[in-house]
Amino acid sequence: QEQLVESGGGLVQPGGSLRLSCAASGFTFRNYDISWYRQAPGKQRELVAAIASSGSRTNYADSVKGRFTISRDNAKNTVYLQMNRLKPEDTAVYYCRRVYGDYWGQGTQVTVSS
């Protein structure tokens, strides 16, 4: 059974950093592109970053370019989202997604507040 489990969220002050993890199981992880999305209260879910199966290609939303970095470790079946210089507008529930087959994790809350 395909499964994605996010972790690493929490409360952080503006300007701080967090690293999110997305642990995958139940499928051959190295074969699939993985994306991070987020959904803030009252807003639509939006794409934050994506990474190709090999890790050779990445792309980012304009709002996070230069601050967030997506990476993956195929030996550990895990995708990471390193978030630096966090802003209050980054507050959201963050989800990872395997686009092929439309599998989602349960999400992890990130709150940026002083």
C-alpha cells in the first residue's frame, strides 16, 4: 500500500528555518517524481516545489525561490524540504504528493509567528 508520511513541522519565528521530511513506503520510490504542496487557511492548495525521480531536476514556486530547497535520498525513500528565511505567509499545512496516482500524505503544520 502506497504511503507518504510528512514530519518536521512546527512553530518557528520569522527568519527561522525548518526541514520537512516525506517518508515513502509501499512503492519503488526512486521511480517517481515527488512534490510539496501547502494550504493556508482559506486558500487553495498550491504547489511549492517538485523534484524529479532521479533528483536531477527541481522547480519552485516564485514565492519560495531562493529560500526553500527540495532534495531527496532515494536510499532512504525520503524527500526533504529545507525552508529558510521563513515568513508569516509561509504558514500552512504542508503536504507531499506523488503525482502519478495522486497519492498524498496527511500533512504537517508549519506556523511562522513571533
